[in-house]
Amino acid sequence: MATLHNLDLPDDLYEQLQELATAQESSINAQLITLLQTGLSVVQEQRMVEQRRQNVAKLFEESRRPESRQTEIEWSYSTVMIREDRAR
């Protein structure tokens, strides 16, 4: 496990961390690790959401191009039957 030394925290931030650790009945170190893990998971989730948005935007742009549209549509069997019924 890596060790992080000489981390200078503002006094008010350290006090908040200490209060949180006391409330959770854990050490400051354990509380700091938990907060970092939570923060990093949020950042990863935001990256995944952003990638999805970019993919959707890319797919949308591709679908708007005329060459990407299908000209021959293969209808399902039920659709063919309904059309035949309507033609009678």
C-alpha cells in the first residue's frame, strides 16, 4: 500500500474530517480513504456518462446522414400480413 506524506490540509478542512471520523467511529486516515474512494467513483461515473453522451451524439449525427439510411426495409411477417389484409 502506498503512503502519502506531508499532506497540508487547511485547519477547517482537518476539523471537518476529524468530526466526520469521530461520528463514524473511525480514524481520520480511514475516513480520508473512504472519501477519496467515493470521490473517485463519482468521477469515474461522470466520465462514463460523458462517454455515453458522446456516443449518442455520434450515433445521432451518423443517423442523419443520407448514406446511413436503409433504403430497403425488411418488414416483419406480421407487418406483411397486416398490409395484405388492408389491401383486400
